[in-house]
Amino acid sequence: MRIMRFVLFRFPALIIIIALMVSGCAKRSISDSGYRSESGYRSQASSNPFYKGELSEFQILGINPEAKITQEEINRALESKQRLTLPKGSSIMLIQSGAMIPDEPMVKALEKYYNVSVFSGVPLAQGGNDYAMTLRLAAAKGGFEKIVAYWGILETAQKGYATKAVSWVPFVGGVIPDEGQEMRIRLKVAVIDVRSGQWDMFSPAPFQNTAASARYTRESSDQDQ
């Protein structure tokens, strides 16, 4: 599936957007974006047999939710916090959650400004609390200053047209569209300093596209967006 053109973000910036559940929207990860029919299941076998789920922020950022935290630790973290920067020409290790390799449009867009190497975002069968440290060590050995990890959700919303009842009737040149499918990609991005482990996280504005599809061609329309 062709991912819509990404708008390169400016960094440093911390933009946190609380995503609300939208009624009538079906949600998919961009790492597992195969078409799902109205029943909620794919109309065919997944084209991505390597999809094993998503990485969590806890794994990427090195947060142990079971650890006992003191107020002193929180104070020290606040006092030692430094503003992260990502100057042009920086070396980054890019990770797309859930994917063995990040989507090509994202890689190409970032390569215009940074020295980019890709790394697997497939979660381990048995993830440990030291995953973040292992990730930072791998980046350090590769000579990368920052880790950029991102998560993406593909949202689709279908709106029936007045022609829905007669959508099965073909006409010259095609089939009467019976459904409008609005699609958008919401991203969440984490930038992690390899040396210190400090991080920032933000979400850019959603990337949106709309297409009209009919029952005969809905799957191809879905995957072409």
C-alpha cells in the first residue's frame, strides 16, 4: 500500500495529542494494513506474514512499570533533563513499530536530512526490561546518536452514499460507487538520545485521504490509498 507523503517534522518539539476513539472508524496498524472487510476480517491472507504485534513505549523508552519509584528519582530526572536536538546530518537509527523494515517513504524522506539506518521493530517473543538498553547499545555500536521510533495507526471511516442500494448494478465504464472511504494515518514519534537515554515524544497532524469504492473494487481501492 502506498503510504501518503509524510511531512517532515521539526525537532526539537513536543506535541502530545490525545487520540479519541471515533465512532464508525476501523483501526489498523500501518505495519499490518491489509484490507479488512465489513465483518472485520481480512478478505484474504495477510500480505505481511512477519507481523507479530507492536513494540510498546515501555520497551522502547526503558520504563519498567513494576519498578518502585521514589520522589527523589523523579526530582533527579527533572533536574537532569536536557533539551534534545536533531541537527541536519545527524546519524539516526529508525524503527517502525511492528515492521521488520520501516516504510520506504519515511526512510527516503528522512534521508534527505539525516544519515539513516533501519532496525527491526518486530517485538521479541519474550521481551525483557533491558530491551531499551540493548537497543541503545546496538545504536552506539553502529555509531548512531539518536533512535527514532514511530508508531502508526491507519484509520478508515465508511460513509454510505444514496446509491448504496443499487451498487451491484454495473454501468458503462465501471461500477456505481456505494461507499466513501476516508482514510488517515496518525503517527506517534519517539526520539531517544543514545548516550543518556533521555527522550521526547510527539505526534504530527494526521495524513488524510478519501476515495470512493464499490463492492467489486473496494479492496483494491483500499490498498491504493
